[in-house]
Amino acid sequence: MAEPYYITTAISYPNGRPHIGHAYEAIAADAIARFQRQTGRAVRFQTGTDEHGLKMVQTARDRGVEVRALADEMSSHFKAMCDALHISYDRFIRTTDADHHAASQALWQRMADAGDLYLDRYEGWYSVRDEAFYDEKELVGGEEGVRLSPQGTPVEWTAEETWFFRLSRYQQPLLDLYATNPDFIRPESRRNEVMRFVEGGLSDLSVSRTSFDWGVAVPGSPGHVMYVWVDALTNYLTGAGYPGDMPHWPADLHLIGKDIVRFHAVYWPAFLMSAGLPLPKSVFGHGFLLHRGEKMSKSLGNVVDPLDLAEAFGVDALRYFLLREVSFGSDGSYSAEAIVTRVNAELANAFGNLAQRTLSFIAKNLDGAMPEAGRAEGADGALIEEVVVACAGLKAAFGDLMLSQGVEAWLRGVFACNAYIDAQAPWSLRKTDPERMHAVLRTLVRAIRMLAIAILPVVPGSAGKVLDQLGADARNHDAIDDDGWYDRQAASGFRIAPPTPVFPRLDLPAEA
Ligand code: MSP
């Protein structure tokens, strides 16, 4: 039985359309999911929308629509975005799904049975934008003395009867968790932030609301709906089959943005400890994507629809750029110029040309027949060795969530191929030394196949086409080291058809 691997993204608020930050998270999670599948893990990958809470209620009211209609419409845009970006999710969960209500109520009951829920009056600050309660001491001053949440969002005074969760009980168990599992929160900077927060003391958490009814009903407590983060976090269990069998639980990785680490690294493990359920293995808080170094916001008018970018540049170009450009965990910036420059230099020129020139030369000059062994030289084995090392470097880095470093390792293999072509000049050997030409082309075909397999998680569509052009079916990581592939393929009589270019050069759109 393959070892399970369960990866999730945050579930997004469908109070508006998806933006490039949402796309970034989905693409990163997809690359990790595809990579883990390639290494033979039984992957389950979940994403979706977080549809309850006051923010949804208020947005619907402002737009004059029913909240369910807003959720239905916007959730469908998130799903369409995932499909357009080739996000290979197993389930797109909506927190309005019936099984999710049942799972949330089951978890609630377990926390109640543990004696961790009690009814009291909550008085304090709430940010609707963050859907978060804040202590007085956390607030910061905005313009004209207006108080804001630490995220810079408006807060309002709230007073109502609510259920409380005894979070204070879990301070020490949480600190022990962070101490014994250094990888529970990554990257390290976020881990330090969370530890400082928990060391500062934890107040009990208000976990139900009575002022609106758009949410999961609290079992046995008419008039109360769960605080949106309680049901939102539970989505990870719902998707794993809770309260039934959960072959994929605990999750291996919750991939989320840095703004919501506290919910995942403090509240979530505390809820699970209370319910007596195993804890996720790791929470990774990625950085924020900025536009030309600035935060994206409606007022700055720099919010970009990810589908427009995918349309302008291509899905794989966008995926490649985001994973290559941004050091995973840090903030990163994008602009049309940066996408065009990066993609042209590395995908179109370096890898695309390598594949296109090699395959079309074979199609044209060898009638598509796989080159023969010819006369090998030391440089051939040396190149293959460099490519093996590059692919292994990608594998090690991706296994450690160092995505941009993984792509860099891969590029070293691509550059080595280009240096080899320059040195061996196979095109000019056709007349002077066909034996040697065969050996060089054979080496290149082997290298291109390995590099295409390794980069599949990043650019699945285009790397898949290169592999199709080579008739290479096996696409797991193990296949990279299959030294016998070439000779079997040649013996099968496979012929390379004149290829169409897979990685087009991009032009800067006129309005950029
Ligand atoms: N609904 C909550 C998450 C609940 S998870 C149980 C939420 N939704 S969100 O729509 O605001 O954000 C969804 C994800 O997108 C979060 O991980 C968030 O950090 C991420 N991003 C939102 N803006 C972003 C950028 N500009 N850049 C990168 N990621 C960003 O929070």
C-alpha cells in the first residue's frame, strides 16, 4: 500500500472573485501534490471555499443578494480558477456542503464532551475582515486615533452571549508540541511568532455567534451558530472522512498564507487535542504576493484576475514564474515584465529551444528514428550525470518545500545541456561525423526526457507534451533513473514526429 499524503490549501472566502494571491497558493499546493504523487505517495489534495461568517453576510447585504446566492456564484469562480490553472484537487470542498455541517457538529460534540466548552458573555473587539477576535493589547492606532487590528483592519465592539472554548488549558500542550516538533510550523520565522504569542498567555476563545444565523448550528443550543473559524478549520477533517474512517488523516501539510498561521498553529491543534484526534504534521505559512512590490487592493486598482494572466501568458508560464520567482515562504512580487523576462529566458530559450531544436533535427534528418548509440565520448556520460544530479536536487528541494531552489537545481541541468550543445555542435556533425552526431543526439534525448519528468509538477501541460513527443509514458520520479528506457524505446521502432514548439516566447502585452 502506498503511503498516504494529505495536503490542503486554505479555503478562501468567496465574498469576491479570486485574485492572484489565491492562485499562487493553489499553484504551490498543486506542484507539491503532483510531486508527491510522482514519488509514489497516495496523495489526497483538498481546496475549496469558506462560506460562512459575518463577512459573507455583510457582503451579501451590501450587494443586495441572498448570502447563499453570493456563496454559490463566487465559489464557482474559485472552482473555475482551479480548473483553469490545472489544480489537481481531489475535492473542492464548500463549507455549505451537508457532510461538512455534520463533521463540524461531531467535532463540536467531542470538544463539549471533553469539558472544553462553556457558555458565557463575550465582550471585546472583532474584525469582520479577518473574522477574528483580538485582545485590547493587540490593537494598533490608525489615522485619527481609530483602532485597528494587527492586520490593519477595522475592529468593532461586540457583546453577546457565546460559547467559549477553553483555549487557556492548551497553552502548555501547545508549547510542548512546538518544542518536540520543530517542523510543525514552517518557515522558522512564523514558528517564532507563534511561540511568542502562545508564551504570552492564551485567553479562552469565543466560538459561537448569536447575532446572525449564517453558519453551522451549534448542537443543542438554538440561536447559536459556530464561529466561522471553527467550522472553517474542520473542513480538513470533513474532506478526510470525519467522523467516519480517515485513511488520510492526519494531514501531512496545511499550506496557508502567513496571515492565518495563528488559526492553524494555535486554535486548530488545540481543538484537535480537545477532541482527542491526531494533529496535522505540518503547517506552512507562505508569503504574500505583491504587485510591483505593493500590496494588492481594490483602491489601488492593482488587483489582477489570475485567469487574465493565464490567458495573456499561458497557464504553465504563470505557474513556472510564481514558483521560480518567489522564494517559498517569503513575500514575492510580480509584474508583466518580470513574467515575460523570466519565462523567455528559462522556459522558452533554455528548455524550450533545447527540446524543440533537438527533436525537430531528429524528425528532419533521421526521419524521426531514435538516434543510434554512435560513438560515445566522456562528455556524454558527464552530461547525463549532471542532469541526474539536477533532477535529484529538485527532488530533495521539493521534498523540503524549497520550491524555487528546486527549480534552480533543475535549471542547472538545462544549462548544462545547452553548454553541451554549444561544445558538441551536433548540427554541424551531420556531414562530418554522423557517428558522433548520433551519440550526441541520443544523449540529448535522454537528458530532455529526464528534465521533462522532473519539471512536470511545475509545468504539467507543457512538460507532458514534451514527454508525449518522445513517447515517454512512465512519469514517476523513479523513471528518471531508468537507464534502459532509451534502448527499449529505440528498439520499439518509435519515431519522433516533427514537433510543435511547447514553450512559446512571450511578448509584453501592449497595455502592461
Ligand atoms: N477563509 C480563510 C481561510 C480559512 S482556512 C481554514 C481565509 N480566506 S482568504 O480568502 O482571505 O485567503 C485564502 C488564502 O489566500 C489564505 O491562505 C491567504 O493567506 C491567501 N492569500 C490572500 N492574499 C494573498 C496574497 N496577496 N498573496 C498570497 N496569498 C494570499 O483567510
